[in-house]
Amino acid sequence: MLCHACYAEPALVPDCVHCHGSGRATSMPLCDDAWNEVVPGLFQGGHDVRSQSASACVVGAEFDLVVSLATRPGYGPAAGVEHVVLRLADAAIDPVTAVRVDEVAGRVAVALADGQRVLVRCSGGLNRSGLVVASALVKHGRTPDEAIAAVRRARGPWALTNPGFVVHLRGLGSEDAHA
Ligand SMILES: [Zn+2]
């Protein structure tokens, strides 16, 4: 887990007062909101929030498409809502996983282009959902760093602190440049 302030960037980490130069974080707080809008129509969220309400993260019919990277019984979405489930570990990305993430991100990008409301969710709504949301934004023409920044603006500084996910996202940009 990377420090939420310097993200272990080599130029920043030696002087970082939050992690005292280690680049690492010791704990990750929950978000306040069940989901947040990253760009118009595209929301990122999770199953756990700081809220005391047990139903805060239950999805009804708020969205046209829900992508769940983790699932829990009783958390929706409502019947009739398109629901794509891809169980994804918050770990390093192997080539098979990379293909699956790319497929799901493509589906999100198409839905977004069609004007649909899309929710991408995982457990905390920080890393796995951020990976898919940022991948979809890159497909929409954002640079990886712009996409990562958009996710962190929406979900806070703890979003996309999985260094493997960040490396993977930055690689997407160079793939596109060579295509
Ligand atoms: Zn730091």
C-alpha cells in the first residue's frame, strides 16, 4: 500500500512527512460515500463505507450498468439492471487478468459513450474499481495519469494505491502510443 500523499514517487518520497520517506502506508480508511461520480455518468464505489447504515451500499435501479469486482448477497443491483461480475483480486495483474480487465473496461467505455449511467464497484471502492474506471477513461482518450488523477479526485487520496495497478495503467498509455 502506497503513501496517500507522495504515492512513493521517487522525487517526492524522501521529503514526505506523511510516510516519513518510506513511501508506504500502514492503514487505509473507508470512504464517506457509497459511490462518487468520476466523470459524468461514471461512478466508482464499494460495499464498505464509513456510514453506519447497513443499506448505504445497496444498489437499486440508480444505474443502467453495474460492474462488480466483488459481490455480496443482498447488495443489488435491482432486477433489470445489467450486472457484470468479474471477481478480481487486489493484487498484481497477470496477463489473463489484464485481458479480463480490458474487456470489462471496454464494456464500461461503450456504455458511457451511449449515455448510460455506470457504477463500477469493489469492496472499499478504491483500487479494483479504480483500475477498471481508469482503464475505461484511457479508452475515452485520457492519459493514464489524467485517469488516475480523476479517480483520486472522486474517491480520495487512498484510491489507486495498489502500485501494480498504477504500473499497469501507465503501461496502457504507451501501448496506445505504439498502436
Ligand atoms: Zn509519502
